[in-house]
Amino acid sequence: MEDVLRPFVPAYYGVVEKDSEQFIQMEDLLTGLRSPCIMDCKMGTRTYLEEELAKSRLKLNTRKDLYLKMNKVDPNAPTEAEHRQGGVTKLRYMQWRETMSSTATLGFRIEGITMDNGVVHKDFKQTKSREQILETLVRFTDGETGILESYLQRLRAIKEALLQSPFFQSHELIGSSLLFIHQRQGPVNIWMIDFGKTTGLPEGQSLRHDLAWEEGNREDGYLLGLENLLGLFSEALSRQAAQSAPPTGQDLGGAEGGCEQGGERG
Ligand code: I3P
């Protein structure tokens, strides 16, 4: 609450006790919204902590539930040994999820979307290419250029704050999400959420967040993901703007992608 990231995270109201259990009390990001569209993007190129890696090397216990989830998406994904065992380790599952989706290549993945009619979409485990993501962003925003533009502005503001944030510099953010929320003719917002696996670095150490992970460097790739999100929102906006621009009677062949990436990725 004292960091420059404060405007981008739900407000924290302290700890409350109920039935002798302790809870943290937080702002409800959906207050006042009647039919919001919501998208959760899990940030970073890595979704497990380095300590989970070490633990999983020590005890290679396999999990049936993760094997079943993996097998459901792609029966060819488990190895013969994993099929025989009917189990995979958590690390194996998490790494598979990273490479099946856009996490490993783009530094973020779409986890789920709720549309304004309440329908929940969770089938994004194999959404990996830029094209698949662009199509999803257009469907999520209904191709509305105003909404895409507002999201783009908010992403730029988040990036600026992150680059100045002492909290961001000194923490490894794993499994943290950006939550996109908009409502037709209503507010458009993005929030940083899910800090359950956000851990502080030893005093005096910091992270860049845009470097490749090597075991020991704790880099999470958060900024790589943010940069790609900026590029993709920018591209979606250019496409939609080109489509909705009134015809001029001249050859519009070069309109699509004319200002592709909008300079966000350089
Ligand atoms: C889950 C997802 C979660 C992870 C969970 C996985 O897979 O990767 O991030 O929780 O582990 O099952 P999926 O998205 O395919 O359903 P953590 O980030 O807390 O590790 P879990 O089953 O051990 O809770």
C-alpha cells in the first residue's frame, strides 16, 4: 500500500478475525459492476518457484489429478512411463502447461474469461500463438476500439509504475495475474492480483524481470509478458481501427497492420 503500485492493486483493509480464523480484507474489484467482462492473464515465463524445483528433485512424488488433466488435453503428452504410473510430478505438469500455452514464449497466458452474459471460458490451455491471442482479445473486447485503447493506456501506466517500483524490483512474482475488467459504456481497468507466490529477495538484491530464467537467477519474465501484452493489444487495436475506418475510395490494402505493434515492442 506504500508502493507506487498502489493504484494498480486492490486496496488492503487489514486483517479481520472471524470464527477464530484470520482473514485479510481486500477491495472487491467488481463492486458496482452489473455485467462485467473479466479476463485473467497469468504473468511471467515461469509458474513455479525455484524452491518447488528443488523440492520436486528431492521427492519425485507423482499426482494422479495432474496426469488426468494433462491426458485430457493431449493423450500424447504423458510419456509411456507416466501413462503406466498414471501420475506426473507437479513440476512436470507446470512445465508442460508453460510450453503448451504462451507462457514460455510470450511471458503470459490467458487463464480464463468471463463474458458479460456470465458465460465462463476456461479452454485456453493450448492458446499459444500471437494469432490465437489476438482473436481472443478481439472477442473479449467485442472489437471495441475504445475498450482496446483504454486497456492499452492502463497497460502503459502499469509498465511505468513497475519500472519505478521498489516492491517490483525486490520481489519475484510467480503465478501473479493481471485482471482485465470492463463493462460496456463503463469503466475499463486492469489490476495486479494473486501474490500468493510472490517472494522477497535477500536484502540488496534485485530482479530485472525481462531476462531469461536460469536456475538461481530467480528471474520471472514478468516484463517480457507485459511487453508482449502491450504489443498484442496495440496490434488488435490497429486491426479493429482499420476495419472500422470509413472507406476513402482509395486502395486500403496496406491498412491492416500499417501501424502494427504501434512501437510498443521496440
Ligand atoms: C493449476 C495451475 C495452478 C497451480 C495448480 C495447478 O493447473 O497451474 O497455478 O497452483 O497446482 O493444478 P491448471 O491451471 O492446469 O488447472 P499453484 O500456482 O498454487 O501451484 P495445484 O493443483 O497444486 O494447486
